[in-house]
Amino acid sequence: MRPLSNWHNAIAHVDADAFYASCEAIRHPELKGKPICVLSNQNAFVVAKSYDAKAKGVTTGMSFYDARKLVPEAAYLPPDFRYYGQISGKMFSIFKRYSPDIEAYSIDEGFLDMNGMRMLWHKGYRQIADDIRESVKREIGITVSVGIANTRTLAKIASECNKPNGTTIVPGKRIERFLSDIPIEDIPGIGRSRMALLHKFEIRMAGEFAKADEGLVRKLLGRHGLILWRELNGQAVLSVETEPPLPKSVARTASMGEITADKRIIVAHLSRHTMRLISELVAKHLLAHRISVFLTLKSFESVGMEIRLDYPTNSLQRVSAAVRQAFSALYQEDVLYRGCGIVATHLSCESSATEDLFGFMHEDIRQAKLMLAVNEINEVHGNHTVAPASALPLRKRSEHKIRFQYPLLRAH
Ligand SMILES: [Mg+2]
């Protein structure tokens, strides 16, 4: 299948490089030259790392303990989604200058409909992409990478190709050449199991997938696979969703890639899902009122539990607490698990939550009063007489000298 022309459709994907770590670098200039790792809430896994931390071997999902052993000189910071959300907002307002039609795909990446923008700016796509990168760098102090192509899927693959701070332009006539070097697992939407299936049919590169028979693709991957196949062939099936309707739910679920009863591994996966879920809620200005946690058993059966939150929120602390509560209720030591997931439901827009402002304040005041009372008791009877239940496992862990052995830099 051949694209009609070089630019019958143009979509840009702009993706911030090492976003959370880069945000921290802006407000911590004293960390210049140091590798930066952002940790998960409570669990102390690395959820984001700067490029120099990555170069030294730190991977996303690595435990704080292992990362610290590998790169002791790095700064390890707690996550702050409120702050990342603010930087994200500034970044999207810059994108908006280059195209009126933008979609916030996640907290640090967006799609821009670029049709007609060459005429408007009297510039080619490469120059526009470079302008976007330079504006973000100059005005915010972080770098982004840009991919421009005929379709969303191609643009997203392209933005990955010259990271960090790179531009990749794929005109219609270059698609074939471009895809010949891309392994199929780099196609968004091709996970581990689809990759394994395609490998059985000798399809290893994105170029081979794009040239595969349409009927075979439908048979192997169904409708979803066909959409990807068309997108890779330059036919835009997925458009830039400028005002997506309020979703019914936001979910993060995945197979763990192993079958295990190890609580720490499952908690690590849930922790990563939680961070990604919160990142999406913050990016889309959504609040969740209920959180469901699922564990998939070895037998493919699944168990789940829904937690109703006190009020709609996208706070990492609150959602993490709900996830922990559900997990403790669901997890059984003698059972083997293969996957897990989190679903946020009963969603509302942040903007509509102002009506509930009193409710928020009420709850926060109640919590503040409670904390004051706890502090008083602790002052009289000694520290840790009263502590939140969620701190108990931490106290236990600190006895093993894992979590509190190293000072955490507190970000303000
Ligand atoms: Mg990114």
C-alpha cells in the first residue's frame, strides 16, 4: 500500500525527554551535573531517571536500594505531580501556539494536528519542529523531541528516534525506509504477547509488519492490529482528539511478564501502574472518585476490589493509599499471580470540582486537626505512639535498613 503523497496528512508528536527528572532539574539548579532519579510514592522504586542516570545503568522500576548501590552520587527525589502538572500546562500552552488543534496524550506528550501549519508559518515541518523544541527549551528549561509524519502512530514512533532533544520528520515517501529499521516492539500497541505472535510469522521489523498481508494481520491481531497496519502505511485512521469526551475510566493494567507470588514484585508493578495512572489523570485534568485494583491469577482468573475515595482526587498519596488497601485485602501468600492493574472510575473534570471546594476544605481541615491532635499525643507520650497505619510497613522496612538508610532530598 502506497501513501497518496508526502503530506496528505500531518501530525506531530511532541514528547518531553526524561520529564519528571527534567522538571526536578529546573527547580534544583544545585543538582546540575548530578544524575537525578524520581522515586515512586512509598515503595521507593525508580519511576523516572535523567539520561545520565540511565547511562549508568538505572532502569525504570529498579528498586531504590539497587539504584543507590549502582549510582550512589545520584539525587533521589520523591514525586510531585502537582508540580509536574504545572510544567506540563506551560508546555502545552507553547504547543498551542504552533497548532490550535492539540491533544494532551499524557502529562509529558501531546499530538498536534499540523495540517495547514506550513502555510501559516511559511516554514517547513522540520523548521516548525525545531522551533517548538527551541521555544520549550528557552521558556521552560526542559527539552522535548518531535516527530512529524502522516499518522499518529508514525509520529509517535518518529519522536522516539532522535531522543533527547531531536527532530524526526517522515514524509510519506520515506515511510518504507524509516520502518525498515524499527523493531515491531517499538510500535505503540505491540506488547510482549503480540510481538511473540508476530515473530512466529517471521515479522520482526515494523517494515515487515507494514508489508504483511492485510488478511493475515486481521487474523493475528484483529481490528486493533488492522488500525496499526493502516497507520503504518500512512493512512490516518486515528485523528488528533482535541476535545476528547470525558472517559468512563482510565486504566493501567499489564501482565507482569512472569508468574510470581512475590509480594514485592506485585507491589512494584502496582506502584508503576499508579504513577502512570496519576500522570494521565493530572494531564487530562481528571479526578477519580473510585479506584479498582485487579490481580490476575496464574489460571487467568482475576480478583478485584473497588475502593471509594472520600472525594474525587488525582492525588498520588490518596490513590496510592487506596491501592495499598485493596491490595492487602486481595493478596494471598500461597497464590501465583501473572498480572495486575488499576482502574480509575467515576471520573470528573478538575474544573467542575470547584463546586465541591467546601467539601475539599472540610476534609483537609479535618485531616489537619487530626494531625495536630496526633502531634500533641506524640509530644506527651513520645514519638510514634500514634502513627498512620500506612507507615507501619515502612517502620518495619526501616528496621531492615532499606528505606531510610539514605537521605531523601525533599523537593519544595
Ligand atoms: Mg516523555
